[in-house]
Amino acid sequence: AQKVTQAQTEISVVEKEDVTLDCVYETRDTTYYLFWYKQPPSGELVFLIRRNSFDEQNEISGRYSWNFQKSTSSFNFTITASQVVDSAVYFCALRVSGYSTLTFGKGTMLLVSP
Amino acid sequence: EAQVTQNPRYLITVTGKKLTVTCSQNMNHEYMSWYRQDPGLGLRQIYYSMNVEVTDKGDVPEGYKVSRKEKRNFPLILESPSPNQTSLYFCASSSRTGAISGNTIYFGEGSWLTVV
């Protein structure tokens, strides 16, 4: 069975601080896919990134960066110079090849104050 | 524009009154799925469908029914809603290849359902 753990339930930062959201996953499959989604207060799920298990390159997109480390089964998400608009719940999710279910972590609520 | 559309977005209903939450996608996707989101539990899959007339249970199927008569639609049916089905519901879709290979899953905007 798959499992995704987001140990940080809630994080509060002040604008312009950097913040890292942790994600640890468990799977016995060798081919799998990791995702991050953002859920703003309006409720919709916004896709941020997908990572394949065979691609450990880190990725940067503007103020967002992702650190994928298979050795520690982690897929952490860093926001640089946070902004109030980054306030949301962030979900990490895992899907194994050949299966349809997306296994979500319980989410981390990020609150960025001015 | 690629879209997954859910209706209604907000609904308050009473225990036992049958309701249907519709889901429609315009991307010709084979794979569709329903999730529910509850505080402290994240999102959990209710049912999924790999193609027309093919459906299967997810992690929390009790109290729900689905049907897939057309490729674009995947309604979620609550035959006799109970208060523990109060939740935020998401419909999702992706191409069949995507379902296997992990390509992007598109989510609807969510349906807030309250059962009193």
C-alpha cells in the first residue's frame, strides 16, 4: 500500500520568508509519480508539479522549487520569498504506475501574513 | 479550454433525500474519478472509472454509487445521504495513458455538500 505523510499540519510565516513543506512517501513500487497541489481558500485544487520516480532532478519554477530525494523518500517543496497569495493548503500526492488511485497526504496549511 | 465541471457547487440537503452530483469533462478522457476531502484526512478516492461502463471502488465507496454511460460524464449518486457524507467532493479526469503513466489529473472545482 502507498502512503504519503505531510508531518506539518500548519505553518505560519511572515511575508518574504522562505518556507519548506515536507513530504515523505512510502511505496514498494519502483515506478511511481509524485505531485504537489495547491488548494486556496476558494477550494479548487491547482496542479503545481509532477515528478517521475526515475527523474531525480530538482526543479525550480519562479519562487517555487522542489527537492526530490529517493534515498530518503522525500519530495519537499520550497517557496522562496513567500507572499500572502501563497496562503493555502498544499497537498503532496503519490500514484504508482498501473494504478489509478492518487494517494494524498493530509495537507499542510500555509499562512503567510503581511 | 480543458475543463472538469461539477454541479452543484454548493448544496445543503436533508438526511435520506437522494441527490446526484454531476461531473462532466471536455477532454475526451477515459479515466474519471471521485474524491472526498475531510479535515485532517486529506483526499480519499470514492470510485473511479477507466472507461465507459467500467467502474470500480476506491478507498471509501460506502454510501455512494456511480455510473459511466457516456465518456464525458461521471455522476456521483448518494441514494440516502447521511450527515457523515458532509464533505467537499472533487471529480477528476485524465487520459487512460495518463492514468497508467501518471500524467496530469485534472480536478473540478469541488462541490461542497452538507447533509443535515
